[in-house]
Amino acid sequence: MSKLATELPAGPRVRLVLGSDDWFMRGFIALIVLYLFVALALPLYAMLSKSISTFRMDLTQFQFQVSDETGFFSGDILSADELNAAVGAYSEQELNVGSGGRLSATAFFPDFSFRSPVKYRVRGVDDSAVFLLGSERRTGPSWVELDSNQFRRVVLRPVTSVGLDNFKRYFSTPSLVQSIKNSLFIAAISTVITVLLAFCFAYALNRSCMRFKGVFRLIAMAPILVPSLLPGIALVYLFGNQGLLKAVMAGESIYGPYGIIAGSVFFTFPHAMLIITTALAISDARLYEAALSLRTSRWKTFWTITIPGARYGLISAAFVVFNLVITDFGLPKVIGGQYNVLAVDIYKQVIGQQNFEMGAVVSVVLLIPAMLAFGIDRIVQRRQVALLSARSVVYQPSSSRIFDRFCLLYCSLIAIFILGILGICQFAALVKFWPYDLSLSLRNYAFNRMDGGGWAAYRNSIELAGLTAFFGTVIVFTGAYMVEKTQGFKGGRTLFQFLAMLPMAIPGMVLGLAYIFFFNDPDNPLNFLYGTMAILVLCTVTHFYTVSHLTAVTALKQMDNEFESVNASLKQPFYKLFARVSVPVCLPAILDISIYLFVNAMTTVSAVVFLYSTSTALASVAVLNMDDAGDVAPAAAMGMMIFYTNVAARIVHAGLSRGVLRRTQVWRHH
């Protein structure tokens, strides 16, 4: 029988018959892919192209001819290169310029006078030579005849070539190469300290019976609600030249690696703590019972059961912290002093020197360790195996007076560190003149009298956060639903998943700079977005897309596919199932996505520091600008306004979670 079965011809392939819902869902996936392609892939391509584009003034491309005082041209045709060699106007190094480089043609004529009756002719040797007459672009071998007054408006433009010259120049600059070493050093040290402190904190919360666990969890999450610049400002007030605890530094300066590491530990601590807490919470109590019955010491149990069980969480936390530190811009900008790191180098090259090509090169260099850390973390997560089975027993810690008191003391010290950073910022924001007049006043909240955008910047941040939370949640959740529930279309879904995961590996500074190259191009039909609130929303949603997408996918995977089967059997359109079942069931995740996007939009600096305009200045950037201008106390006040706004948003989120979810999640309790 089996032999006959093997000899039977294969039947026809069964093809999936696509209905209108299937086509609509595939079309929506294609639309989200297009969005991610435009908002992420194309800007990154523009940045990479800029990093390998070199610009040099090729003087052999331009020719001049000068008339006599009667306007008659009888002299020789002179190249700009010959004129430059005779006059010595520009050195060989000065001819290497950026994309905006231009040389005035009058520099080649030391006797030039705009009142002279002499006339000039200028042309390029071919169509690749470009010069400007005011704002008018000219090219080609045709002579352009100008009087002296017109000739002073002629500037020569560079010739573009593709190559690795920018990278060679970067790696031949000792100070820039040192930034790579500094960034890796700071990220490595901060990662070790943060993961160690976070593990001990999470261990105390999960393996002890100490009191006030809920309070400690809330305090540990507070650094997420503030921009990364704020701990830098607090450390200046504590350990700076006029700090309260300056003597503790024993002659060392807080401006540099000490300050960057301390601030990095502060703002990355909650991220590591959350990941490690999740890893410790899934331990199987049966393993500990077996160790106890075998009279295994606590120390050996810790190293043979606890650490192996949490190893994937520890590794993931380490890579997350490393990525956050090496890509952070705000903290080293405030307290780094002369200690250069990659993220600050990008800012200096773009804002300080207007060298966009070198900024792109530094961005590519910064992109490498960030993507490596992300890639290794994804590989580790794929290798993680399930630690809980259906027979597993949830671990319940037993009370130990000495251990519980020790855990309470340790968590109290961490809480004091976190609250101390926030408290000193709030205190500094209220005093009149630190450290000479410590009487309280609200003068530092008069933001309209400071540089940075005033109260309008704060309102802009709230607008940005609200728009990001609304549109981001709609785009992310709807896109995740389509990619999870669409049948077939493997190629499109795979491309969607790749683009959705990519933003997590892209530092904010890199994405912001890429947006300049892409959206600020006059030939780009989307150029109208540049300098508007829309581009800030687009950049922020894209920057924080990955975590939101993973949250939505996790929630959707908990829903049985039988819902779609029943809906299809009843011949109902998919959007009814989406609106009446999927959204209510996944409402907790939807609210989590919205608050995540809101908080990060309020605190982000690096992703938007290159993109805001005078009318779209933001609170987080205002903190940076006020600190640069020397208004440190107002900067602290604005940072605390961001903190209180995020606290209020969290309270609203908690209220919605208890009120709205009580009505929509009744099924969970039956």
C-alpha cells in the first residue's frame, strides 16, 4: 500500500484564495513598509552616501579672462589654478571643503575693485564645473561676461567625488580617534556598574521579604521620566566647582569620565532593573527546594541555580545599557568637559563646525558598536530556552531577618541616590543664586527671559508627546495587527519585521542627522516637512518604534487564531473583529505603548536636537541650550517640569488602566 502511495502523482498545489480583507491587509502592510522605508531606510542611505562623499575645489575646472579698461578682451585665458598659484589665495588644505564650500572668485585678483571699469569672463571647462552668480547656478563651457560689480558675487563650488577620504581623515585625527576609545571605556565601565547594582536591587525585590517593595519599584523607575541631561546638572551642583559635596572628590573633577559614568548609571538603572527583574521572576521553586533538601549552601545555590537561570536577562541588560550609554548625547554634553565621546563629536562637527560630511562619518562609526550590541542581544534572545514548564512552581521567598534588613538597607541607599539626584535639581531650581543666596524663589521658572525657547518650548514638548503618543500608537498597533493576522505574504511580512526591528539599533543622533540629509534636500518632495512639528513627530515615532512594536506583537500573540476563523465563518469584515475584539482585549498593551511614546517624546534630546526650528523648540533641547548659555538653574527647572509632566502622565495612565480596563477586561477574571 505504501509503495502504491509513493507512486501516485502529486496533487495540484492548493492556492490561497484572497478576499477583499486579505488584499486590504496586505496593502496596509505595504503602506507601513513604505512609511518605514521613507522614515528610516532612505534617511540612513542619504547619511551613508554623505559619509563617502568628498568635496574639493578643483580649480582646473574654472577659467577667467580679464578685459582692459575699455572692456575689450584681448588677454590670455587663465585658469583659476594658475591664478591661485600666482596669488597664493588658498592653500592645498583649504581646497578640501564641505558640501557647502564656496570660494570667492575675487580672491584670485588682488587688485580687484567693484568700481573698476574692467570686465571679467568666467566659465567652466565642462558641465561638471559649477559656480554661482549670487543665488543663480551656472555651469558649462559658455563664457559669462560680467562687470566688476557683478563679478564680486561669483563664487566657485566644489566638485563631488565618492571615496573613503573622509574616513581616512577621521582616523588620522588623533582627537577624533580618542573619542572611540573614550566612548567604549565609558560604556563598558557604566555597563558593569549598572548591571551589578541593578541585579542586587532586583534580587532584593524578588528574593527577600523586606518591606516597601512597591515604593522602591516606583523610585527605581523615576530616572526614565527625566532627560539624560538632568543627572549631569545634579552632579554639577553636588560635586562641581561650587558643589555641596565638592570635598568628596578629593581634588578630582566631576567634569569628565567620573561624571559621565555616575550619570549613566542613574539613567540606565531602571532599564537594567526591569530586564533582570523579569529574568528572576520566572525561577522554578522546585530547583531551590531540591538544593535545600541536598543541604546545598546558599552561596553554591546562588551560583548554580540563580545566576544560570538569569544569565540571559543579565546579558540582555548589559547590551541594553551599553547601547544606551554609548549613544547618549545629553549627559556627556553637560558634564563631559573636555572628555570627548562619539555622540558629542557628531554634535560638534554638525553644529560647531558645520562639517556635515565628517558628522556623517562619526555617525557611521557610532552606528557600528550600537548595531553590534543590538545584533548580539538578538542572538542571545533567540538562544534563550523556556525556564518554566506547566509543572513549575512560582518561587516564594522565605523570611530572614538579617537578609531582609540588609536588602532594605541596600535598596534604601539606591533610593537615596535616585531621590538625591532629583531633589538637588529641584532645590537648585528654586534657589535665587547658587551657592551664595539659597533663599527660595520662582525666578528660575521665568523661562521667557532665558535662552532656549521659553514656555513655548515646554508647550511644544507636550504637543509633540501627545501627537507622538496618538499617531504612534495607531500606526504601531495597527501595523503589528496586520503583520500578525495576515495569511501568507511572507516576503512582505519579513521585510516589515526587519524594518520594525531596525530603529532599536539606530542611535538618536544618527537618525536626526540622517533626517537632515534626506528631508533638507531641496529636490526631495518631502522637503516641506523640514523644520515643522510633523518631522519631529515622524522622527520620534520612528526612533521608538521597535519597543512599541514588540509590545503590540506580544499582546496579539496571546490571542488565539480561532477568533479570525470564527470571524471568517460568519463572513464578517476583519475591521469589526479588530474594533470589537482585538482592541479591547489588547487595551492594556495599547495604553502601555501610548505612555511609552509620550514619556520618551518628552525626554528625548539626541533624536531631535538637529531638527527643531525657532517655532518648534522643545523643552528637552531648552535644557541643553540654557545649560550652554550658563543658565544652569533654569535648565534644572525645565528638566523638573519634564519630570512632573511625565509623572502626571503616568498617573493618568494608571487611572485609565484601573478604570477603563475594569470594564474591558472582565473576561480575564472568569
